[in-house]
Amino acid sequence: MVETKATPLETFRSAAQAIVDQIHHETESEAHRIFRNHPGHGRDRDKKEEEHLPGIKHPGSTGVIYVTDRASANGFYYGNPEWGNLGQGAPEVGDIPGAVPKPDSIDLKRFGDAVHEYAPGTGTTELRKAVANYYNETYRKNQPQKYGPENVCIVPGGRAGMTRVAAVIGSVNCGYQLPEYTSYESMLSAFKNLVPIPTVLSAADRYKLSVDDLKKEIKGRGLSAVILSNPRNPTGMIIEGDELKELVMTSKQMGATFILDEFYSWYLHEGELGRAVSSAEYIEDVNETPVVIIDGLTKNWRCPGWRVCWVVGPKDMITALNQSGSFLDGGASHPMQCAALEMLDLERCKQDRIALQKRFRAKRKHVLERLEKMGLPVVVEPQATFYIWLSLESLPAPLNSGLVMFEELLREKTIVVPGQSFDINPAHRRNIIDSPCEKFIRISYGPEIEQVDRGLDALERVLAKARSPDSGHEFNKGYKRTREEEDVLDPSSPQRPSKK
């Protein structure tokens, strides 16, 4: 019998598996210990140990903040031309072919001296009218009832909008799905009146929760509020058409408030160019249907630095948001609200949507093809957004861990977001190894294509190390740390959390 010689990859798998098979807890992995010891990432029972100032506790950072902190420890800074930042959840902001050029100045004189005053807590009347008109003309031409300015609240960013909404929800069970947008965890942690009830989505179901299953969740778990992003961050899946219509109807039928994050409503990779999606299309009674929409200039208009966003919903909700905003954020910048008016010109919006979709459909195709060539095909390709929810399950351990891959890519001057960041786990109780998001990373193709390719080149280099038994590289060891991290980590003697 002829003996078959093992391939280099099989040799690596065998050697690595012999060691990593023994890792059943987060304390046995350097990448996981770094994550757990980051301020705010401890379990609730360990919170007291984190206090350095009386009564002060770290709320925990969003995934993007965590990865940026770790990247900074490895020499990253914004604008560093050597790095590929595929972690930031933001699109390229420069002019793109076919789009209307971005304004390069703001003439405040035309708005009078009042522009220097505080804006109303719900935003300027002019911008609220413009937002209402955008929804009525883009999505609601077939609906007899229209949105008015009383249905719009202007907020200083999407998180501010979500926080205002969370502040006015009573003591209820709040449903959400995993994986989901990282900022929801901080919000659910901060507002103790919300009892978070998760539902884990799977690749087998294309990361979608059917409306029938959602109805069962609402009824069976007693949900009074449901938070979801549509299109979904990080998986890129979308609910639209009859399914979205049924979702809207379900909110009223089941007596549950749906809070829909629609920030990626233009980033659609299938169908006619220039189209957009929103639950607003199917809301018949704008003041009685309990659906709240959050969107803004951040993603679709590619102006994340403007911090001008909005919440659209029943006027009773807007009145409540005015009250919560008065003590939470004080409102959006008055001058930037004035500047935002021209961005909501309907013809401009249509032209920009077409240009954006041409640009990002091409980038999506490019990234998917490169990943395929690397031996990392994307099983569930994104229908929308500018993210790839990439499974690492086929890779040899320990690279099949999102946190380990994240740390290895930092060595190659590239940032991604480990899947763990999308496991909305407000109490941080779960052993990280057991997270349903453990074997994933999120790759953003939001930046310019040159930066995206820098990041993909780095991923190829990491894979090359894994496939070369002679590389001499040790994975999951010797990562750079900040001085603060050095103070709390002793890699030579990892200890399991106390069971007191």
C-alpha cells in the first residue's frame, strides 16, 4: 500500500488541533483574555472589581470602539496609509462617479442669526418637513395618509435616536436577534427597564426570522418591543416586499412596538438601480401603527460626520422623544440641520442612490471573488449593506476563532470586527468560546477599494502562515498590549473566573 503524504495544510491542522482541542474556556486563549479584560467586558458578578472611581463603572465599548482601541495598541491611527480599516462601519465619504458632489461650504447667512441658537429638541421645522416629504414621495405615494413634521424627530446620530427611543420604553421584554448591531448591547445594558430576550439566527435560515416565528416569539416570550436592523448588520440580509408588509401588520396585530434601524436602506445589491426599501411603504395609519423608523445621513448619504439623523413614527412617540432628548443629548447641531436640507432634495437622492448602488455592487462582487480564491467562500452572500459576515469554521484552529483572527490581522495592519462583538450579551455572562458568533468576523467593504484590497492582502498573508508548516509562526501568542492591558493580564498563569 502506498502511503499518502499529508499536505502542508493537513499537517498544520493536525499539529494545531492537538493543542487547541484542549481549549474549552476563554481563559486558555490569549486573544479571549484580552477581550474579557477590556473595561466593561467583565461579567456582571465581576463589575465591582472593575471600579476605580467610587460608583463609576465602564458600560462596555461597542465592537468598533474595541477593535480601534486594540488597533491603536498596534500602531494604528486614523489616516495611517499602511493600514486597512475594514472594521469601521462607515462608507467611503468622498465623491463617487455619478453622484452629486458633496457640498464644500455652508452659507449660514441665508438662515439668519437664529441659526446660532439652540435648535428645537425635535429638530428644525424645515428639516422635519423635508424628512417627512422624503418618505412620502419615496415610499408612500400609494398611501392616502402622509407623514407630517409632527412624525419626525431629528437626532444627533443613530445611537442618539436609539437611546431616546429606549428611554421612553417602559419595563418590558424587548426582543432582538443574533447576530445584531453592536450598539444595541450598550443600550440594553444601560436601560435596566428593558429585559433583553434574544433569538439566535442561523445560516441554514439565511439569518432570517420568519414573520410567523416572530409572532411565536412575541406571544411565547411576552415581547412588547422588538429591535431589528433592516437591512441587517452584520449579515447583509433584508426583509422586503410582502414579508415586510406582513411585519408591519404584525406590530399592530400583536400589540408590540417595532423599532426598525433602516440605515442601509439604499445599499441594495439586487434589483433595479435606484430603488430603496423602508417599512414606511406599508404603514397605513402613521399615528396608530407602532412602528418606529431610525435613519439619517450617516450611511445612505455617506455623511457620518454630520451627525444628523432622524426618528420617524407616531406623533405621540415624537412628543416622548422630545422629552427624553432634553436630558439625554440636547439635540442635533442647528447649522448642520440647515446644511442637511439640500441633501434631501428628491432628485439628488435618486441620483445618489443609483451612483451608490453601482459603486457598492461592484465592490461586493470584487470582495466575494477574492475571498473565494482564498478558499473562504461566503455561504450566505449579503443582499444589502456593505458587510461580509465571514465564517471561519473551515479554517484550522485557532484561526477559526474570530477573536484570534482579529488579533492576527492586527499584526498585518488590518482591522476587522470579531463576531463576538455581534453577540448581544448585556450581562457578559457567557463563556466567549460558547458564543454563536465566535467563529465569524465582519469585513466592511465600505472604504475605498484600495483600502479594502490592503485588508484582503493581509488576510491572504495570515492564511499563508497557516498553510506553511515551516513559517515558524505561533498563533494566539505574544500580542501587543497597552500598559493598562499589561497590568491586568498575566499570560503565564491564566486563571478561571472565581466561582464565588
